[in-house]
Amino acid sequence: MEHFDEPAPTRSVSGDSERLRANIEHAATLIADGREDDAIPLLRAAIEAGYPGADARVLLGEVLLRRGDPDGRTLLQVATIDATWGARAQAALRAADGHAEERAAVEAPSRKRPRRGARLDPLTIGPFPHTNRLPPAAARVMAEADADVARGRLESALDLTVYAETLAPDDLSIFVRHAELLVATQRPAKALALAATIRRLAALRSETEHDLALARVVAHAAPTLDNVLALARAALAAGDASLSDTYVPAATAALLEAGDAAGALDLAREWHAQAPGSSVARLTYVRELLRSGQLAEAADLTQDVGHDPASIVAALAVAAATGAKTQWSLIARLARDAAAGRVDRIEAQRLLSDVAAVLPEGTAMPVLRALLALAVGDSREVTARLAGFRPADRVSAFVAAVCSLRALGPDADSATVLPPLRAAFDLAAHPDVAAFVSENPLFDPPATAASLGESLANLLVERGEFQEALAVYERLMGQYPDTHRYARAHAELVGRAGETAEALAKLDALREQEEAAGRHAEAEKTLETMVRIAPSHLPLRERLVDIHLKRGRLAEALRELFTLAQLLERHGRVAEAIAHLRRAAEIATLMGDWEKVEPIYGYMIRLAPEDIGLRHAAAATFVQHGRIAEAKAQLQEVFRIARTQEDYDEAIAALHQIIALDPTDLTPYHRLGEILAAVGEYGQAERVYGRLAQLAPDDPAIKAKQAALAALAKRQL
């Protein structure tokens, strides 16, 4: 079973040009479908954006002229200079300018003029085919005429052709080209008159080589039912595959417009019998068989599916008419080819439109067309195809809902997304749809009940619709009992709804089941969910710390310990908070993460500013990190606290540490000498001042103090 990826561009142009080109193609399709109001904004936007091609101006100009808007004339006049679209622009202007008598002559012969569904495309004029048999002068003139045709200069080509007639008056092929150019320049009455003259001359000479070309002239000059049908039969009789592919479908459409469905079927059957290898002939025949209700014969014709769009569409039409599951694989194949640029998506959509009109109500064809549009990234087309569609079966409804979702994209507002998402999830639970999804992976990623349910639940939670979200999770839990994340999500949502105790009880039971089954990773996720529900539950966090440490996840353990300390502080349990912080500091030191160690000690000191042990630990950490000034500051605080507490041994030790960190700082020497003298250690004090005298030899006060302490030390002896 083929499947296609998310939409991808199919053309080689890049950036804005690619987008604008796609919009113009879409507009052309809309015009062909009679939806000109929808096409006009797309064409205007392309022109305003600076799209360089003339096709946008010609298409918009034609529409506006039909509506009597003078802007249409301006657009077409600008486009007349274009090499590719100039001829069409000129033709449109000539048609608008009048030739009322010619139009009347064209419309007079028959009231069976084909309407919209059988409209012929403009007559194409290729290189003149008989140059080699002309006199040299006439051959040169016709070569120049060919060059003018290629440049879109049809009036000049017409003048040259008339001149060539005087150089080779016996060669009817030049006169045929004259008639073709009269059609192309919007002079149908003159073309018909000339065609009649050529036919009389050919009959006198018993010549038939120009019959087919003249039939084209007549059909385009006066596209009545009789003329279009005559041209189709002439193409079939001549065995011209290209012309048959063009005009037989037009003739069948004309017959249908005239109410002759049997005639359309007979013509399609005749064409297929003559060209059994033509996929277009087969598609046309299949379409008419479906229209007449002959499903069995249509099915026989589509047993072998070719690689071209017409073959695929023919098989798809039969599958859609019969409700066969193969319709999904066929559209996936067509969509894949369109996304990869192997088929023209506009052509594929046109073919689908042709067959959709003959299928019974309730077929999935709108969904299939939407899938094709989705594959090539045409979101507007998806929306258009599904607008007002009422699927007759669950599978079609499911695919339609998913198509709508994918077309909306990630930036759509929740109110717009919710209905198709809810519909898709509701349908996904049905066994028929579940079986279809498993057998037909139309989407990438697959649109499963699980993925749709999770998306729906998340969206409902975002919107604050907790009760419906809970119901979604309950359905997922029932459908996927081994997938514990749904149970966790359900319980967490219960907790968010205020039922904390109930949520914790459910999760704890789930955690025990997971532990008993050896699913430790799942049990850990459940515990984390419990912590999210009850973030102040200390035993849960302590358990989580132990798990992190056991798994070697030091950073996670560190984070949890810090959170625990904050919670304990909030509850006035400072000693426990400090104990957790000490543990955190040890872990951070083990990790070598000094940027975390320092703030941890800072936090502990803030909690217990008079704790000498914490100050010493902090000082040691600062020393290890090369932060000498900060280490001295902590030891100075130790000295202050110790002196206040009359713990002179601790105070003296702190001063010794400060001096060791910075031997040039005189202040700790003074304080050490003073405190040693105060406790009667005169000898040690005298030695401290001796060191001071070395550091400050010009200070007489230091020498005097040293002498006094020396005297006291002698007496002490």
C-alpha cells in the first residue's frame, strides 16, 4: 500500500514565484469550475505581488471583460506583447470588440451549441506542414508566417498567408492555414465561408487530405453539436490519437448537454474499440458506462491499472462507485505521484471532476479529491472539496476529518481545530475505521486513535475543558490498557481538578503494579507525575532523589534536593533543609560544578548564619575555586562568631587561616596578637608582633607593643 508524506512542492521555481504560480493554477481550475468569484482575488494578488508571467493578466482580463469591467481590457492590452499569451489576449480583445455579425452567423446554424461542459479550447496552430512542396517564394513567405505565429503575431501571419496564396494559388493547404488563422483571430464567419469554398474545390479535385483540418476549422468557428461530433468522428476515422484525445471527450460532453446519453456512450465505446491502448479513451468509456449504470463492464475495463493519471482515475471511479477499499490505495498512489511531481495535479483534479459528476450520491470522491490536494499542499482546495460534504460511511467521514485537520495546520485556532479533531477521534474508535487505518496508511504520520486522542485531550486541557479531556483519557485507557501514560495523564488531570488524594491513590497503585512487573522506568514516570500533582509532598520528593541517585542522574538529584530544602524552609524545618543542602553540596562538588556549590553554601549560611561549621565549609569551597577574597570573608565571620561566643581557640584558628591565605594583610596579625595577649599567651603574641615589625618596620607602635609583650612573657616564666 502506497502512502504519501506531508505536502511538498512539485515545481522547480522557488519561493514566492512557486506559491504565486500554484495560486494561478488554482485560479484557472476555479474558473473552469465556474467559480470566478473565488478565482479573482487569487489572480489580483499574484499581479500585485509582481508575478512576471502574463497568464495571470490574461485570465483575470478575460473574467473581467465577461463582467463588463473596463479593467479587463487594460490587463489584456498589456498582455498582448507577451510571446506566449499575446495571441490569446488579442483574441479576447477582438471577441470583446464586436464582430457581432460574425457571432450571429456562427450561432445561426444550430441551436444545439454546446454549453459550458463541452467548450473547446482555443485552436492550436502548429508549423505549416507542406512547405517542402511549395514554390520557393511561397515557401519563404509561409516560413515567415510560421515565425509570426510562434511570436503570437497572428495578424501579421494572416497577411503573409494571404500573400502566399497569390504565389501558390493551386495549393489548398495555404488556404486551409488561412482559415485556421481566421478562427484564431476571431473571424469565425469568414473562416466558415472559406472552409466551404475549400471543400468545394477539394471535391472537384477528389482531394481528401484536408478533410480533418477543415473539420477542426469548422468546429472551432462554429462549435455546434453537429460540428464537434463530425470533428470527433473525423479524428477517429483518420486514426489521429492526439486529436481523438482532444475532441472525442468534447463531443461526448456535447451529446450529454443535448440530452443524448446513449449517443455519448456509443461514441465512447467506438473510441475505446479503435484505441484500446489509450488511457483517455478508456477513462471516457468508463465514465459513460458508470453514467449508464453498467458497473460490471466498467469494472472489467479497469482490472489492469496503468501508471498514468487517466488509468488510475478510471480504476478509482469504478472503486468509488462500488465502495471498494481499493479506492483508498488508488488515491494514495495518485497523490504520491502528484506530490513527487510525476503527474500534473491540475490535470489529475480535472479528471477526477469528470468522473465525480457521474458517480452516485454518497461516494467518497470529494474526500479522494481532498486527499490529492492535501498531498500537494493545497489547503484551500482541501477546504473547497470538503465544504458541504456529507459522507455516507464512517471511513470516508474519518478521512475527511483528518484531511481537514492536516489542511488547517499547526497555527489554526483551537475553536476551528476542535470539531474535525473530535470527529476524527470519535470515528477512529470504530472497528471498521481501525481496520482501515491499519491496512491503508494514507497519512504520514499515521492518523491513529492514539495520536488523535492525545491531540484532542491536550487541546481540551489547553481550553480548560477538563471533564471532556478526562473522558478522552478514559476511552484511551480502555482501548490501550497497556499504555500507562494515559492512566498517568488521567490521574494528573484529576489532581489538577482538585482531587489530589484520589489522584495520588490511583498513581501509587499504578506505580506499585509497574514496580512489581519490573517496569522501573514506567514506575519512575508515575512517581514524577505524583510529584507534579503534589509538589509539596516531601516523602515523594525524597523517594525521587533516591531514584535519581541510584540511576546516576546527579543533576536531577541536585535539583530535587534544592527543591526539598526550599519546601522544608517554608515549613520551618531549617535543620532538615540544611541537611539536604549539605547533601546537595557534596553532589555538586563530586560533579565539579562549582557554580552550583557556591550558591548552595550561600543558601545554607542564610538559613544558619551563626553556624561556624557551615562557614568553614564555605571557605574551603571558595579556596578550592580560587575565590580568596570570599574565603577570607567567611573566615572573618567565623572569627567574629567565635569571639562573640568566647571560643578563643576557634577565633585564633580562624585568624591563622586568614593569615595563611593572605600573609601581607596586617589586620589579622593585629587581631591575633591582641587575642593571644588577652588569653595570656604573651610569648605567642610577642612572636606575632615580631612578624608585624618585619612587615611594617617603620611603625614604632608595633615595636613598642612587641617590647611590652616580651617583658610580660619573661615575667610569666
